[in-house]
Amino acid sequence: MNGATTTALRAARIHGLAPEVSVPAYDRTRIRTGIVHFGVGGFHRAHQAMYIDRLLEQGGATDWGICGVGVLPADRRMRDVLAAQDGLYTLSVTEPDGTWRTRVIGSIIEYLYAPDDPEAVIEKLADPAIRIVSLTITEGGYNFSATTGEFDAADPAIRADLASGGLPHTVFGLVTEALVRRRARGITPFTIMSCDNIEGNGHIARATFGAFARLRDRELGDWVEHAVRFPSSMVDRITPVTSPDASAELSRRYGLEDRWPVVTEPYTQWVLEDSFTLGRPDFDAVGVQLVADVAPYELMKLRLLNASHQALAYLGYLSGYRLVHEAAQDPDFRRFLLRYMDREATPTLRPVPGVDLDRYKHTLIERFSNPAIGDTIARLCAESSDRIPKWLLPVIRQQLDTRDGSGEIDCAATIVAGWARYAEGIDEHGEPIEVIDRLRDQLTPLARRQRDDPTAFLSNRTVFGDLIDRPRFLDAYVTSLRALHARGARATVAELARDERQ
């Protein structure tokens, strides 16, 4: 398509696109909104919105269209892009051999930007047609301490929402106000469905929304926790931040202009607790696993996939890699990951019905190694203080607490030490590292003290709790940190990888 005129993505033009691009066969004008989703980003559009699109293509789910909602300043761009493209976007699945399979997704039929009109968002949520409110607001969006589990009532945005006389602006305030109105109008509460990578995400959502409601009114908080359902879920599809190359590739391959496309891997999984107040789409018809207990699948994903991503992140960056597949294709990193997964993470898992764990672990490494995804190490390194405490530290604690005290932690301790070394903000060649973390101003000064005081980074108990008081972890961590300073990340990983071969 080089040199050809590109076609901007709009509803009126989709049937004139290149024949290789799959487009909705269903009539989008007949779809009614049944789901409001907070946090329309790449993952939501590669995952939940894709599943609804599949149902629509089968001729069902016409009352389960999605209304996206943004609450953050960065969401303005999504508002503008979806408005310009009639809610449409492209989802491209990229195979390791470079093959692209591209589809226009039509399941998002509305988008509201809360700062423009919070009242409109609240009334949309209060509409009886809305039966599910779903969330991908990131780990940090739930406003709770990973160490204590307590909701942060002192957060300025939360305090502002709780002040009388004004409309709310946070997801907690908007959703709670809508629930209050539904209750007053005799409308059954919607289900709140978390799709974020947090262990027990449904329980966390129940606790945090209940805590906010209780701050507003004690009885209201009790009602929210008991009347609203919060199904847990495990979601899995590697979806990197969209790069400018993705738009350029769409133009080159298909002559198509999409201002915010999504590129993802072939693999997708969604395990969902079947607990809804007002029904749900026929998710199982499109491959969603509806189960009574999500926890075993959730732990498997968080402690194998997400924690392994953290292993590739800091140690990979310090070793000179900038793309995930480059680090994952390194034989030493592959063996390091397998050692961590086999000997440290797997012993902490519950039996996972229907899953061959050995096959799953090897599949993960192959997924990480897919060069067509182009996932960046920098993406994995961001917001570590939200991720490490939820994905990796529980593995360490459980291994430390084994009955005979022999649970291995060497790889996990090295990953934490890799984060501490990365948080210094200077790489092994003296070049600056841009540390992106909400606690950067607290953690980087601690990291820069650790050559003289190797336990300094662990002294932040908000992140690490009592791990600084656990001698076996402290020994393993300090040993790894000193190795990283003395020999570098690549040699440190290689030494642990050699032990996996034995």
C-alpha cells in the first residue's frame, strides 16, 4: 500500500477498507449500552471489548454495548480519538513470524470524559440499562496500601469527593453516587467487575468501594459491600503501549489510518467468577472461563507471568536490553525465569484445574520471546511500587514461611535487588534511567544510599513491610545487591541460570 492514499477510520468507511481487514458485520446502530467501563486503554480494547465484539459478531449481546469513561487528564486523548473514529479502533494480532491479523472492533459505542460532565457519567451509571461497571484502572487506582490493605482516606482526591456540596470526580465518588441514586429509585445495583492484575481483584474492589461508601455514610458502606456483587477475574493478554510504528504499519499494510490502534499477541485468557446481580453477556460462548473460584488461576498468572515480567524488567534493562523479546531470547534469562517459576513461584500455587503448569510456564517464555509484539522493558519497569508488592513479595513471604523453612527465594531476592539497583536512576554505564514510579521521590534517595547501606531500600515499610526483619531474605537480598554492584546484572543472572542447568 506504499504511496496509496490512506482511509481514516470512520463508521461510514469501514466497508471500503482493504479486504484483509475484518470489520463488524453487525449493525452498531442497534446496540444498546449495558456496560460502563472505567479505564479504556490498550488492554481493555485488546481483551474485554474484543470479547464483546465477538459476541456481537455472533448475533448476540446487542444490549451489552460498552460506554467507556475516562477520569484522568490523560484520558482526554482517548475521548478525542474515539469521537473522531465513531468509537472504532483496530486490533492487530501479531504472530512471531510477522503475520498480522487485523480487525475493526465496534463494541465501544459511547465514551464519556468525566471532567467534562460528571453529572452525565453519574446518570449514565444510574440508568437501569447499565448492569455491569467494569474496571481497568491499574493496580494503583484502587487507592489502598499493598502492605496494610487499608484504603487511603487521606488522598486529596478522595477527600475532595467526600466534601459536601459538589459533584464527585474519582471513580469511587462517581460509582458510589450512582449507586445511591439507583438505591433511591428502587433500581437493582449493577455488578462491579475488576479486570486489573491484583490478587483477589474482586475482593479488593469490594473493600475499597465499600470503604469509600462507608466514609460517606456507615450504613451506605455496609449496603455496598452486601448488595453489590464484585466478581473476581484473571485476565491475560500481553498488550504493549501503542507505538507510532503501529499506526505506520497499518497504513503500509492496509492503507488505513487509525489514530490509536492496538497491537497484541495471539494468546488471550479470561477466567471470571460467575457472580452478577443483573445477569451478564454470554461470555462462555466466546471462550471466557466462568468458574466458582478464580483464585488458583489468578495466583498462577500473577506469580508466574507478572512476576516473571518483573524479572525481565530491571535485570534486563541493566543488562542492556530495551525490548522484552530480546531479554527473553537470552538463554541465561530463560533459565533464570524457569528456575524462579519452578522452584520459587510454583510451590506457592494452589492446584489449577485444567492447566498443565509445566506447559504453561514454557508457553510464557515463548510469549515473552515474540518479536512481533515489540513490548518495551521500560513499560515493565514502570510503577514498580504498585506491582512488586502484589506480584512478587507474596511469593517471598510464603517461601519464607514454609514449614521446614527451606523454601527457595534466591531468584525472587535477586529481582527485588534488581529493582533497587534500577531505582538508583543510573545504569551500569553511568547513563541516567528515567524511573517512573509514584514513590520515586521516596525510593530513589534510599536506593542511592545502598552502596554504603545495602538495606536502605528495604527500610520503606510501606512497600516492604517487615521483610527487612527477616534474616533469610535479608541475606539473600544483600548478596544479590552486592553481586549486581560488583559484577553487573548479566553475570548475576548467568550465575543463577547455571544452577538451573544442574
